[in-house]
Amino acid sequence: MTQLPGLLDTEAIRKDFPILDRLVHDGKKLVYLDNAATSQKPRQVLDVLSDYYERYNSNVHRGVHVLAEEATAAYESARDKVAEFINAPSRNEVIFTKNASESLNLVANMLGFADEPYRVERGTEVVITEMEHHSNIVPWQLLSQRTGAKLKWFGLTDEGRLDLSNIDEVITEQTKVVSFVLVSNILGTVNPVEAIVRRAQEVGALVVVDASQAAPHMPLDVQALQADFVAFTGHKMCGPTGIGVLWGRQELLEDLPPFLGGGEMIETVSMHSSTYAPAPHKFEAGTPPIAQAIGLGAAVDYLSSIGMENIAAHEHAITAYALERLSAVPDLRIVGPVTAEDRGAAISFTLGDIHPHDVGQVLDELGIAVRVGHHCARPVCLRYGIPATTRASFYLYSTPAEVDALVEGLEHVRNFFG
């Protein structure tokens, strides 16, 4: 087996993930390379979820019986764990949502209803980038259409990087918010946060960072980012589906209005008006994703026990190896940076004139799970003149042997289609 520097003890780690032992298609070993879409879950998370439902399933807050108190303690403990994981100054800055999409929609809607100086309205501008996931495009399109604000964006270079050559023209005195992805889910690009934040701060614009592809793979320090809001999701970082996080600066959360109304987010309610609870509860209307949040807390424990620096080093080595191996496959074109520098662990590619859906289906028959399509980033495909890509994405349990299996599988695809 190929040995690479900086690798984790994947043999030990893989024992924590029951699904990785699964056989598919008449006994073929599963090679799971779809981690940018969702990661697999370790026993440590699965056990915590079962324990909640079996022992103390209850709604949180307000209840005085033992199950409610235990559920509330576990739910709020998860908030503490997430706050520490991202180095948030306060646990009250951590809001639980159902996913990163809801987190980003929450910010967009808050800014649409906000008072000055935060309100997005006609005569103001919103800035995004051409490499965004649809979750960080559509909410801003809707906000701009509703308010009359102008939507602008940074383009892409041929190498799959942001083109910041006109940053002073894109981010102007009229810009109210700049929202961008930290690591692209389709290109793998790690974006230059400091340059964008510096320019946004010069004009007084708020900064929103989509960290969905960063939080699972590298240390995430919201204070170091100097952003105003950071969104990410649990299911890509060993946690359950149905749980996301929005971190926001305390003073902003205090000043901005809630978007969702209902139970728990209130302080007082009369038939004439309502007042709202302090953050984070002001933004968590109704019964929250209790089990999912507790499961996310367990996922944070698991990742922290391994060390995010170690996970990042492992993925860097795997990605560098994969880029090298894939570059030798005839007719294969990597869409995005072709080196591992400033790059995440998702690699999108095309294979000659073979449609990515055909590539994915043949690989699946070999037990190799990849993602095909535009990966909710269709503007990227339009930019590079391709209908879709095949994407292989790696995580802490990925091995060089799985990269080798992918390359061998692609040779089989080429032979299959002549």
C-alpha cells in the first residue's frame, strides 16, 4: 500500500465508521468518495443519537421533569462544544439551524428587514462570487429582487481561483454585504479571506462566510476570520443530517430582527405585540433539532479528539496524491486548481467526451461512490463551458488505496466506452 506523509491512522479510524465495511454490488468493497456531499458517521455519534431517543427523548427548555432537564442540558452542552470548536467569543453567538442553507437564508432575510445601518435596500449592493454553492447565490438573488438592491460578483480565473483584480470596483461604498465561500465545493479552491475582508471593512460592509466545506476539514477560528457571520452544516463533519450552525457577532445578533417567529424565540406575547428573547434563542423558533444538535456535539468531540490540524494534514497529502494520479489519466481534465496548495479535498473533473453521469454509473458498478452533476454550483460549469463534472472528495478516513481504486476505475470507464 502506498504510504504518504502526514497521514492519520486510517486503519484505526475506519473501524469507527460501520458503513465503510459495507459490501455493494455482489460483494464489492465500498469506496466512498462523496464526502463533500455528506460524510459518514462514527459509532460515537450513532451511539449518542440512540442514547437520546432511548433514554431522555424530550423537548428542551421550559420542562421541569427529569427528561426535559437532561435533554436541555445535552442540547445546550452541544452549543458550548460548537462555540469552543470555532473559537467563538460567546456561546450565545452560536445559533442552531437545520443546515447551512437555512443559516444563509436567515442572514439574508434579517438584513432585508433590518433597520439602518444594516438594511439592504434600493441603492445598496450585495457582493458574492461566481463559485458559490446555490445556497449562497439564491438567497441573495431573492433579497436583491425583493429590495431593489444590486447584486454583483467576483468572476473566476482559468485556474479556478477568484479574480480579485477589480476588487475596488466590485466592493464599493454602496456595498452592504459581501458573502463568499471559504472553500469551494466544486473547485476545491481555498479563498483569500484576508484580502476580501480587508476591502469589505474599508467600506463598512458586513462579511458572511460559507464555511460548509471548511469546518469539517481544517481548524475554523471565527475570530481570526474577522467575518460578521459564518455558516456551516453538521452532516459534512461526521454529524447528523438536519443540523446547521450560524455564528454571528453578538452585537449584530442583538440589533438584527428575527426572521422566524413562534415558540421559544419570544420574551412576552400579547395579542397586540411581542418582544423577543436574547440571542441565540431569538433565532431558534419552535422545537429545535434536538437530537441532531446533540449528535453534532458528539461529532465535534470526535473530530477534536483527532485534531483538526491532523485532519487537514492528512487531507492535504491525500489530495496531492490524488491530483498526481489523476493527472496521468488520459483525457482527464481537472476543473479547478491542479496543485494541492490553497486547496480543499474535493476534486472535480471531466473525462474526454464521456458524460459525468455515465462515469459515475460505471464507477458505482465497481463499488466506487462519487458525485456527478453541477454540484449546486451551475455558474461554475457555465464559466468553464461544461455540462457537469464528476467529483471525488476525501475525508479523514480516506486512503491512498481508495485513490488507486478510483484511478483504476477510470481506466475501466475509458475502456468501457472505447
